[in-house]
Amino acid sequence: MAALTRRWKKALAAMAPAPAIDPADHLSKIPDEVLAQILSFLPAQEAVQTCVLARTWRDVWKTTEHLLITGNTVLELREFVDGLLRVRLDNLKRAPLDACKIMFDPIKVDDDDYFDLEDTSSVNSWIRHVLKCQVKVLRVDMGNHMDLELYLYMSESPLVSRHLTRLELRGIYGCAATTSTSQDVLRWKI
């Protein structure tokens, strides 16, 4: 038995050493700006979840230039989006938003599902928070169910932004929008 062990040790010593494995992961070597760009393509919920991947990823989601807020119902994301937009507003100097898309389709969940007053209040609040984040392009898509009279009512308060250049609304009823300077261009797509 001992001879077998000696033979085994000699065989191992004669073998070429295994290639050294780099202890650092290669994703951590990617610059934060590139990571933020990659995370911009993910729904906000998934982008935020990447903060647990590595220490270097902890704050990357806070600097994405695009936000995609999407889900089946406003209720399921209300708390998450409220917190997300508070954090984004706190990081405004580091990373203003270029674009934001808020997208829900109540028909996907249930034929009886619709936007209630709480949903309306939440989405209107989110739109105002996103405008405070200096967003340039804002798309709000609440589904195209006008034939079923399923749409979200916009607040009667005007949307005011010095940075907004494009506003696209779908599944929204009633909206007043303006820019704070005459140099800004505001395009509607309804």
C-alpha cells in the first residue's frame, strides 16, 4: 500500500502543474460605465438585484442612464419603485437619467384588473420623480385598452421639465405638459 502511495506521489510530481486560476472574476475588470450601460437594458428590478454579485457591483445600478420600470400591476412594484426613485434622486449629481420607460399592462393579470386611484397616484408620483431626475426621454405605456376604457388618468398638474425632450404616452387619459424654457423641444407621441 505504501509503494502505491509513493508511486502516486512521483506521478503527481512529474505531471505539469495545473494552470493557475485567476482569483478575480473577469466581470469585475469591466469599467463601471460599461456595466451601467449593460444594466440599462434590464428591467429595474433585475438591475438592482445585481448589487449582490460583487462588491464592485454594489452601486452600479444607481448610475444607469436608462430605467425600465415594468410589471403586471402597479401594486406589485409600488414599494420598490418608490424606493428606487428616491435613491436615484439622491444620486442625481452622479447620474442623471437619459431615458425612462414605465410600462404596465393590466390585462395580462386579469380581465377585471384596472388602474385604481392608488395606481394612478403612484404612477403620477413616479412621473414627477423621474422628471426631477432630469430625464430627457420619458415613455409611459399603460397598455392600449381604450376600447375597454382601461386607461390611467394623468394628474391635472402640468408636467414641467427643463430637460425633457420627448414624451410618449400610451394608455393615458388627459395630460398637460410644458417645458420651462423656450429652447427645449417637447415632442408628443400619443
